[in-house]
Amino acid sequence: MNSRVPSEPARRRRRAPRPAPGPASFLTASWTSEAACAAADPGLFFPEDFRSPATEAKAICAGCPVRPECLQYSLDAGEEFGVWGGLTEKERRSLLRARKRQPGNARPRGSDVA
């Protein structure tokens, strides 16, 4: 039996696991009951052909009172498919890339400093 004391790097604190984003957190979000898409066909927001412009879904999103919350949810949750907050998956990836390129976005993770 080895009774050595672990070296300094081995004693690092472990981060608490974050809750996984996804359907469960979406269903508990308070803004979802006000979403314009609540009564719409979900197939409009998840078209079979990923190259589809999703015109109908975007039209519904355009008048939605919780569009910003929906978009932020999709970015936070890493939603890879469908129309969220009026943007397709390709448009959201482009938005994320543009945000990363903006000056001041290189702050450390978990920093409370704006």
C-alpha cells in the first residue's frame, strides 16, 4: 500500500458538474408559455432539409414576444438543429463566431467582470 501524499497538481479542486442543457431545461423556462410557436407545428422549426430557408418558422418568430429569450436559450444550450429565436443553425453558428471575434470577449470563463 502506497501512503504517499498526492502531488500539488493532483490536489486540484474539481468543478461541480453543470446541469445539462436540453429539453428538460427548455420545458421549465418561464418564457416558453408566451412563445408564438407554442401552437405551431414543430415540423416548421425542424425542417427535414437543413438547406431549407425555414421561411414559415422565421415568420412566426418575427412577431414573437420572447424571441430574445429563445435565441439566448439556444445559444446557451448549444442547440444544433432547428430554428430558435428566428435563426437557423447556420445563422446561430455565424452569430457565435462573430461574437467570439469581438474585442473584449477573451475574458476568463466564470469571470463576473463585464
